[in-house]
Amino acid sequence: MSAVNGTDIAEILDLDQLLVLMVLAIGVAMVAGNVFAIFQHHRGRKPEGEEGEFRAGRAYWLLAVGLIMTLWGAVSL
């Protein structure tokens, strides 16, 4: 990495911490989005103007992946 006035850019941006926070944020977004989609499906609602059916297997798979990412990010903090 290049240095600015003797300070490493990676230290300034704290890239290791940034990666952990990004994984945590994406994991939380995946959990929240899929829980919302599953909840809305159980209530019998779907987005207006959207066609097609609810794919429960995909929603639960992405929920599980999001949970793993969230746990990994939280433990890594």
C-alpha cells in the first residue's frame, strides 16, 4: 500500500474493520429482507405489479446465508 506522510492508507481506512462491517451489513439486510418476504407471503400479500410465485426454498436458503453472514460479522467485531 502507498503511504501518505508516513501513514499507511490501510490504517486510515481500517480496511479489515470495513470488510467485517460490510459483511455484517449485507447479512443483516439479507435476514431482514427475507424475513419480510416470508412474513408477507404468509399473510397472503405480494408486491403490486409482480407476477410469479413465492419461492419458499430460495427465501429460506437466503435467510440461512444471511444469518451465517450476520453471525460471522458480529463475532468478528
